[in-house]
Amino acid sequence: MKEKLLALDSTRLEQFVRAWVKSKSIYFEVQSFRGTGDRGRDVVGFLTKERHEGDWDNYQCKQYNSSLPTATGILEVGKILYYSF
């Protein structure tokens, strides 16, 4: 299974993650965000109708060909933290 996930391109990976998140019954709504301006969100599972004003889970869909440099990892986590507050 791991090899199949690693073989997915970025679009198919996001589609897979979105379908997986939608299969969870805890979410009121699931939405995908794409491209520049996604504010570090690829797939979001909203737990309430208040959407971003309520509780929500963020699923970041990234794949790299090699180990992630620390600076890049910090930048990605920083985007999520910055825009979620």
C-alpha cells in the first residue's frame, strides 16, 4: 500500500486524502484547497458548521523525492500555524 501511495502524483494524492477524510463520519464538511493562496491547507475536515471559526482538521498532502530540509519543514508548519490563528 505504501508504494502505491508514494506513486501518486500530487493531484491524485489530494483526491485520495479527500476521499479518505470524507469517509470519516466525524466531519460536518470536507473541502479541498489548491494552488497558491491555500494557506497551508490541502484538505480540511470541518467538525462544525462554523467551518474555520469552529474546530477543524488540516491534512497537508506533500511528497518529496528526498528528506525534507529542516528549513522547508519549518516553513510548511509555520504557514499552517500562522493562517490557523
